[in-house]
Amino acid sequence: MMGKILVVDDEKAINDIIQYNLEGEGYEITSAYDGQECLDIFKSQKFDLIILDIMMPKLDGFSVLREIRKTSQTPVIMLTAKQEEVDKVLGLELGADDYVVKPFSIRELTARIKAILRRNGLESETKGQNTIKIKDLVLDLDKYSLKKDGKDINLTLREYELLKYLVERKGQVISREELLSEVWDYEYYGDIRTVDVTIRRLREKIEDKGKDYKYILTKRGVGYYFGG
């Protein structure tokens, strides 16, 4: 099996189509049809990735994601029938790794799944250095983890990849477009708001509250850089 995925959507036809195609790709699929069922299954099993619809009975996807992020950094792709930016931004702020707007193609969804799972399982093997230490931050490339002052900082996969990309290019200003292309691993069609939201989440986790930023800095009109 290529990975174990929990698919959560109250529309059985959509759930069945996703399951059929992903099982054909070699993934092991478990299905849930409402938010509460998703949480019950998630608490009893371990998954490599979750595909999570937003509009569902009992508990909506945002509420489910909040609960999942209390205990786990399992990658989550949000499904939404709405195209309003506020839905995308809220999902990202709550810790979603990606989102797909309905109607979507199975090819697009599969490509995003493969990109996330590939990075989650193989990326660290391509590097010879196991850790990167800058001041009070220690980035572990084998464990996909971060410590600050010796304390664990919980990051989603996407937050980790974004921080890692900036750290490895310390002092170099990186445009939002490059970050979308290199960190998200596919074309985002210019939705640079995705980068801004993830940067804000990272800053909330690693920067000292009430003080000027010292790690992730902004070059106005150009992009971001790591200045630690």
C-alpha cells in the first residue's frame, strides 16, 4: 500500500468516486460520512492523510480540523464547494495542508495527495545533514520536527516544509510565487494568499510574542526571507 487515507464527505457518490480511484492507485481507503464519525475513526486508527469536506452534518470540517490539530499533525486536504477566499484562508489558518475546490478532477486531487505523501516520507532522505540549528531553533530533517529552546514546536507538514525551505536559503529573499512552486510542489495559479497565511501561522509558533520578528522577515513587495 502507498498510504492509508481517511476520506470524509457526506455525499456518498463523491466519497465512492474518491475511494474507487485512490484504491486503484494503491492507497488503503477508509470512509466517513459526517464530522463525528470522522473523529471517532481517527481516534481509533492511524492515517497518513485525511481528505476532509467542509460542509457536513453533526460537525463541519472546520470543527473537525480544530479537534484533529489538538493532538495530531496528520496532513489534511480540505474539500470545499465554495470558492470564497475566506473558506480557504480559514482552513489554512486552522492547520490544513492544502485545499481543493469542488468540482475537482481526480487527477488533480491525486497529484496533491502524492505531493504531500512524497514530501512526508522521502524528502529527508535526499539530504546529508540531519539537523539545522540556528540560534534557539533546531530543525530535525529526519523526524520532520522543530524544537525551540529545547521544547517541541508542533508544525503541520506544510509549515515544516516552508520553514525548511527558508532556513536552507537563509538571508535570501524568496518570492511568494517561488514558495508556491517549490514548497507546495504544484501550480497554485497565483493564489499567493496561501503563502501569507502559512507564514503567519509559522510566526505565531516560532517568534517571540510582543517583539519584532527575528526569524521570518518580509521584504516589502518582494517576498520573505529567514534572518535568524
